Amino acid sequence: MEKKNAWKKYKEEDLKKLNDLCDDYKRFLTVAKTERESANEIIKRAEEKGYQDLEKYISEGRRILPGDKIYVNNKGKAVALFNIGKEPITNGMNILGAHIDSPRIDLKANPLYESEGFAYFDTHYYGGIKKYQWVTLPLALHGVVVKKDGTKIDINIGEKEDDPVFGITDLLPHLAGEQMKKESAKLIEGENLDIIIGNKPLSNNSEEKNDEKEEIKTNILNILKEQYDITEDDFLSAEIEAVPAGKARDFGLDRSMIMAYGQDDRVCAYTSLEAFLQIEDTMKTLSCILVDKEEIGSVGATGMESHFFDNAIAEICALMGNDSSLAVRRVLNHSKMLSSDVNAAYDPLYKSVMDKRNSSQFGHGLVFCKYTGARGKSGSNDANAEYIAELRKIMDEENIAFQISELGKVDAGGGGTIAYILANYNVEVIDCGVGVLSMHAPWEVTSKSDIYEAYRGYIAFLQNA
């Protein structure tokens, strides 16, 4: 089946909307590089549109009515939004779901050490990465430090023009003969992804005595105490992530693409959020869930495997006068969902692992993926043909450019999303997102037209499914 390039259908007014959306998307990516920062930005944007915290309803004993707009903040790392419709909520919801965590490098609990003239942060990488891609890059540190008294200190170092940046060194090619004989997976070992943070010892004028002679580490601790009121013990209750430093940028001479860190899966989180917030009145209740921990299996209290979403639905049902577990089951049983996650776009330089007829093409629009998983569809959600037919009809009626894709060739590998988790509740669900080049690399690339079509497609789904 021939796939049409979405760029060819745009008129001048379409291009303006596309560029306005993508400019805002770049701003979102630049300020939301971690799951905490993403959750903060999501809640900020939701509140500007009139959404209120579910906890406020609960504490005030307020009844939830059609037209109410509600958000749930799950530990500052995941957010669920609800736009309450005029129909009974037990008729089901139209749901968009994406994740807001991305592959990165985390600091260990006892990260700071000195070794032969350098101060380092010891690290443990998060998610699926090619470790060799993370060396010799300017890195920024983002996260929080929580002191014993509950004081929370936000960390963001490396993004401002006058901030220092950090990095992981690599061996010069002149001496890398043995290193270059290694398999790429072992070219850089995980324990060698430690970040240099200093090289300067204590000043000769310092009156501080250090019996262990770790003067470089001590100097770093002095800086941390002076500038951030952080002691070495405070790292025990810290979550600090190293991510590529720098802003999201236009990519290509024609500015048709965007290069940025964390587009898996913030390209889908952003478009889902913005589509969701555009809708005011609705007959059917709508929901948008933006979760953490997908890159490591959707585990933990802030991942999709937790019960925070169905717990939120239970609270809403109770405040609507239907306090029963059966009501929650009926809501989910009658719901439909787009599991908004990225897809591996066809890359002509790596065609050996791609099935071109069944791969997503840059600039050809929103991507539906009937099944993910690995090899024999293991671990996937396999969407029903009836549901796909319904979605095809919606997209065609709204003139949305879309395509259907697999992740790559059979037996070439595979991956998963949050789709199967919602399917466990009998939700009708399919993966649906944006094609990405260099997925899971520090800098990923997307097409502006695909971003725009995803946004339009999500609106069409919410209003018509």
C-alpha cells in the first residue's frame, strides 16, 4: 500500500499551526528532561486550563459533576487527567496514555569519590542504552535532594549558558587498539560510565583539614554545601539524573525535523497532553495518563503496573455517587485507548533490520502498531481488527495522515509498551505514536509533520471513538 507524504497536503494555515505546535513542543522538551520535570510542566499546563487536584475534591467532600476537569499527581512522577463527560462514566472512557521517563544515567546512592586526581560521580544507567553513545557528551545534572527534615532541593546544573557541564571520558584512538577489538556492547562497560565533576584540590589558603587527603573530593563537597546546602550523606535520599545538556533544536536545512533528548516518549506525552487540553465539553469521559518507569518495565508505584490509575477511577466513581469495585471494572471494560508510544522509523542506512513495507516512514503521519513484543509477538498487545477498522474510519474522516507499522524485521529484536497492562483490564487498546530515528540515543530525531498529525489524530480519537 502506497504511503503518502503528509507535507504535500498542507496549506499555508496548516503549516503555521504545525510550526506553532512544534515550537511549543521544543520548549516543553527543553524544560521537561526528567519525569519529575515533565510532571511539573504537565500539571502547570493542566491548571492553566482549569484542571483541579483530585485531592482537593476528596478533602472537601465535593461531588464530581459532568464538565469537571481533574488531575491526579502520583508522587510527582506520574499524572492522570480526567475530563468528566455528560454520559455515565461506566459507559467507559477514551484514554490516551504515554510515558514521561527516558533512558539516562542515574547517580548511585553513594556517588562521590576521588581517584588519582579527579572527583567522580559513580553511576548506574537507566533503561536500554548503547553505552558507547554516552561518552564525550556534555551532560547536565537534574533531580532532587531531600534532606532528613523533608527539605527538597531541586538540582538543575548544566542547562544555562554560564553553567558548568559534566561528562564521561573515552580513550583516545591512538591507544585504543585493544578497546576497538571489543564487541560494541562491551566497548564501554557500565561501571566505566562515571562522570567527572572536578579536578581542583582545596585552596592552599583553606583552613580545613582533611586527614584522608581527598582534597579534590573535599573541595567538591565544600561547593555543594556552599551553593546547595548539600552534604555527602544527603545523596542517600537523592534522585539525580545525568542527561544531555542543551535545548531541543530544529534538524535539517529545511527545518522539517526536531533533534532533542527524551523524545521517547515525550513526543507522545506532549501531543497527547496538548490534544487532551484542547477539548472542553465532552459526552464521554476522557482521560490522559502520563506515567513513569516504562523504560524499565513499568514497575514501581509510579509505573503503569501500579494501581494508581484504577484507584483514581475508584475515587472519582465514589465522588459521583457510585462507590463500588464493579463500577471501576465497568469503566475500564468499556474504555478505548491509544497507547501513545514511539515507533522505529525506517532508516535507509540500517535497512537490513527493517521491513520497508511494514515500517513507519518519516513525514507520513501518525503510526499505529498492531503488535509490539519480540519475535513471535512475545509480550505484546495484539489489537483487534474491529478496533483498527474503527480507528481507520475516524482518521480518514478527519483527514489525518496515518500509517501502520511493525517495529522491525521478524527476529531482529523487539520491545514493549504500556498497552498490554491496560489490556489486562479488557480495555480496547492499540499502540499509536510517532516514528523516531536514533531511538534511545542521547539525541533523537522526529518529523514535525508526524508530530502535528499525532496531535490531530489524538484529538480525533478523543472526540469520535
